[in-house]
Amino acid sequence: MSRESDLPALWSHDPHVHLRFRPGDKVADIDTSATPGFRGAKADAPVLQAERSVRLGELQEKLYANSRSGDSRKVLLILQGMDTAGKGGIVKHVVGAANPQGVKYTSFGAPTEEELAHDFLWRIRKALPPAGHIGVFDRSHYEDVLIVRVHDLVPPDVWGARYDQINAFERELVDGGVTLVKVAMFVSLQEQKRRLAERLERPDKYWKYNPADIDERLLWPKYEQAYQAVLDRTSTDHAPWYVVPCDRKWYSRLAITELLIEALKGLNMSWPPPDFDVKAEKARLANA
Ligand code: AMP
Ligand code: MG
């Protein structure tokens, strides 16, 4: 089925194709300050972001509208990245363009005692978006092979089995009408330090700062390995990973907006037809 591309000319390459993780790609080689596929400049970003946010909003409304007439499909955006990568900014500035009525947002922190008593996917399943919604996972089941692996929170055979379990789980989601948009957000150590320093300078940012962020930062070599394993083992045809350089927030926001737009366009939706007689209703209204 052919889809008309409405990708703005400022993109030289479709982010949907260009940012997709390819077997053999190395996390260590990611240029986190690059703006792959974008030929515009930072100065072009505000206007373009505003335009594309409107487009995203329209598509989201269509998804929601179709669910009211029985379409059970949904989109799930999974955001993974180290602290300061900009996950919160994506939620605020990209997802924020959508109508909250059709968004289901969940952030995943350290599991509660109750959650730990269940399989690692238990809390994930509970947070899945209903029909017609865009679900947003701010961190996700991938923490169970990232922080859990880096800190040896469970034995290696337990986390080691999770890659296959995650692939099977995501297969089940896709078969159930979920379009997954998995985004791995990477920031350089230098830019991370700058952002953490800013959090320590500004009282309005203290709330985002956690002393443990520095401990995790020092463990980056282990995280890099863990991220590499995630990308190598769970970037599947049904649920590929997109790798987004995040040193420039304006770029990561534009790119992730396009990934969401592309996912929604891929659903080939039209506005649901009326389940009433329009002409008859007009006549009734005229006399009402
Ligand atoms: P934040 O996203 O900054 O609020 O931090 C949430 C913290 O919870 C991060 O350090 C995550 O790595 C941690 N976290 C999330 N999921 C898990 C998990 N399954 N096991 C252990 N820690 C987790
Ligand atoms: Mg944090």
C-alpha cells in the first residue's frame, strides 16, 4: 500500500529509516551531537516542531476516533535513556502536543515490593494503553536488562533469559494491535555532566536531581554494554529500535515526533464513517 509522504523538506532522510538500529551498529560509535537526516538548523526547529506537533495531534485524534467505532489498535512509545537524556522533555514537548484524553503515560522506577513479587512484565502489562490511545513508557521493561544487569540485581541466568521473553512479549503486543515505537536516547558523558550541573545550579531543577545519577554515570561503561545487548538482541522486525542522538534537544524532539507520525500514518486510518444518517439528522436538527 502506498502512503503519501508528507515529510518536511528539511529532512534529507526519513528518520524512520535512517535512525533504525541495524545489526552491527555499535553504541560506542554513536555521535550523540549529530543530527542525522536533518538538513535544517536549530533556528528552523521551533516553527517545524510546531507544525509537526499539529500533524501529530491530528493523527492521534484519528486513532482515538477510530477506537470509538471498534478499532482496537494503539501505539506504544517506549523511551529508554540515561538520566538527562531528555525523556521528560519528550513527554512534555512531543507527547504534550497530543490530547491527554488519548494518552496513557507511565514512568517506571525501582519496583515496589508488590511488583517484585511478580514476574518483571506484570507491572508492564498493567500499564499498556487501551484501544485508541498512545501509551508512553518513560523507562520500561528494558530496565530489567539494563540497571538490573549492571547492578546484578538478579542472577545472570535470570536477566539473560529476559531478552527472549521480551521479544516474545512484544510479538504478542504487536499481534494484539500495538504499534511499538522503541526509542533509545543517547547523550554524551560531557553533555550529561553539563545537564547534571545545571540541575545543581537551578532551584527549579533540584527536583530532577538524584545523587544516584552520578553513581549511574560512573557505571556508563557497563551501561554501554547493556545497551548494546538490548539493541543487538531485541531490535526485531516487528519491534525495531530507533537510536536517537540527544545532545541537541531540538533535534531529538523533532526526530521522535517524526517517528510517532510515521507510526500513526502506518495505521492507514481514515475518519470513521457516521453510524447515523447524516441527512436525516440535519433535517431533525433544523426542526429541533
Ligand atoms: P527516574 O526515571 O529518574 O525517575 O529514575 C527511576 C529509577 O528507577 C532509575 O534509576 C531506574 O533505573 C530505576 N528503575 C526502573 N526500573 C527498574 C527496575 N526494574 N529495577 C530496578 N530499578 C529500576
Ligand atoms: Mg532521574
